[in-house]
Amino acid sequence: MKSDLDRLMAERAIDALLILPGENEDPYRVYLSNGVQHSGLVLKRRSEPPVLIVNSMERDEAARSGLAVYTYDNFGYSELARTYQDNRDTITVTWYSRIFEEFGVAGKVGLYGVSDLNAALSTVRILEKALSDRLHFVTEEPRDTIFDRAYETKDPAEVTRLREVARRTSAVVRATRDWLATHRAAGDTVITAEGTPLRIGDVKRHVRGLLFAEGLVDSEGMIFAQGRDAAVPHSKGADSEPLRLGTTIVFDLFPREPGGYFHDMTRTWCLGYAPPEVQAVYETVMDAFRRAQAMCAPGVSTSAVQRMVCELFEAAGHPTVLHSPATTDGYTHSLAHGVGLNVHEAPYFPTFSNRYTLQPGNVFTIEPGLYYAERGYGVRIEDTVYLNEADELETLTDVPYDLVIKLEQ
């Protein structure tokens, strides 16, 4: 969690963390800015609180962080731009030099954030050349950075926000289920009150309206995929496709507060009825889901839970990534991932690595699934859960698990 940052910096001999300015939404910037969105620079020295350096138009917004806030012109940016005009290298070096001098930044600096890669690389090269006697930028192993490790556990304030996003997301999914049930069928096609086919795009627009009413955004693009598309785990679904009776729908919704925390959940539905083969596969997935829940406890390796699910599925006759790593049928992905300011973050549940061990403060998904594109169906069930300080696994998602949605006659 955030309180671990100074310890992690000391362990890795990193003297400062730097988030470059940028217009992109940036979980690193939000994390260090106590949940506040802005486009400025964030600087944190080891054992010191972060400081924010922002465009003056954002000074009041940045002040909501409770941190020290400076503007670009506290370090003469406008005067530099007037003096040096299109000489971006000189402006960059002089401006950053003033900032680093003011806050005593030297030694190993970790560079993080979501930014234009060309602009970031240009800035780093300019600064490294000009300031090589003062500092150098360091990199860390992907998925094992200071931030990855800090994200891995959540503090009480983060859990409160995650609970609230979970509550609102669950309300949206329940409302979607109830809305679908108000429709009827003509043959094997689901139709609207006007007698026209209900299409996947219609459902997505309805869901986005519900999200808007709950103060959530579909920033990553929901999955509402039917039939064969439901068997390709990251297929978003074809907006023009009418909904059909007895066909699996994988509805994977992962909204967030604007610029803030995510929730992630999936339900598989069949409208009207479920074919026997789908019902049997669904029960197998639910068994894996329940067993994984029961196994998740402090001290347990996440890969052990993943392998347990693989072995359960293989015993039931389904291929998995354990013994068929490239399979596109059966169980084709890992069991889970952490959720926070990123929809995917630590802890991860790899098949062949023992890097991650569950601990109190983890917030993560559980999402087993089975997929058969040529048979025209896919099944996935997903909740987001919290391993609390009492070593109990709490389910944050609150949506029924029923496979079949009955329609009006």
C-alpha cells in the first residue's frame, strides 16, 4: 500500500520518484496525488511527501490533495518559453534543473507514469545528458516495480472507495438483468416492445446510461459478447448482432470512478433457456469458482490456486493452460488479477511462477471460464473480492449467479 513506498524505495536504493506532466489519465499520478486528477508533474523524494507542480489553471484542483502545490511559473516556465521560444531542449533542462535544485533531487530517480512515449524518451535523454553528474534514471523489472508492489495491498481509504464502486457496478448489472427480462422473443430472436430485434449495441447503450446515473464510466469498453464471440475471452461483442434465445452471453463489466478506482465482474447469461451442454459447463465453472474462493487465504501462492483450477478442469475433460499453454479451447487464461486504480494490477495469478502470495489487503478478481468457439459458447464467472485484516475473503460484487434470464411471454 502507499505507506510502503518509502520502504520499497530504500530497499531498491531509489532516491526519488518522478511522474512527468501529461494529459493522459494516469494512475501513478492519481496514486501519489491522494486521488486527485491533474496533468502536472509529481515528485517524491524518499522519506518525504510528494509535491505537485501544476499548470496554474489546476492549482485549486491540485490543492485538494492536501500536498504541497507549486505552479510551473514558480520555476519560471513562462519566462523560459518567452526567452528560448522553440529551443525545447534548453527550456526542458533549465526548468527541471530548477525543480531538482529546489527539492534536492539527486542520485537514482525512478520514472513512472502514463505519457506520450516519444515525449518521455526525449525528456529523459535530454536530462540524462545535461545532468549526468547529478542523477540518473533507473528502470525496474516489469510487474515488479515499486508501484506494482505498493498497489498489491490496499489501505482502508482505498478499500472504502473500492467497496463503493463495487456497490454501484453491482446495481448496474442487476438493473441490466431486470431490463433484459422485460423483453420477449419472436422465434429465437429477442425483440423490443416495438417488435424490432434487441441488438448488443442497444444493450451497451442502456448499460452506459445506467453507469452514467451511478457516476461511473465505461472507460475500457465493456464486454457483451454472444455465442462464438463469448468463447473469445476479450471479444467485445458485435453491436449489430441481435440477441438470441439459448445462447451464452458473457457480460464483463469493469467501470470506474472518473479517473479513479475500478470494479471488475462478469456474469454469463442465457436468455429464455440454457442448452444442457451449456448448463453442465456452467456448473463446472461455478465449482471451480467456489473452490478457488475457498482456497484463497493469507500465505497461499496465487499460482497454486491457478493450478488447482486447471487440474479441476482437466479432470472434467477440458484442456487448460497448465498442460496445453497455447490452447484456445477450454480454460485459456489465468484465474485472477488485482484491481485498483488499474483494472489489472498485482497480485497476479500466473500458472508457472510463484512470485505472488496472498496477504491481507489484497483486492483481486476470481474469474474461471471455459470457452469453445466452434461449439458456439463461452462461460465465465467473475467477482472482485477483498482479503481483509481478519484473514477473511469478502466478496465485493453483489449480483446473483443465475445462468438463465426468463423473458416475458
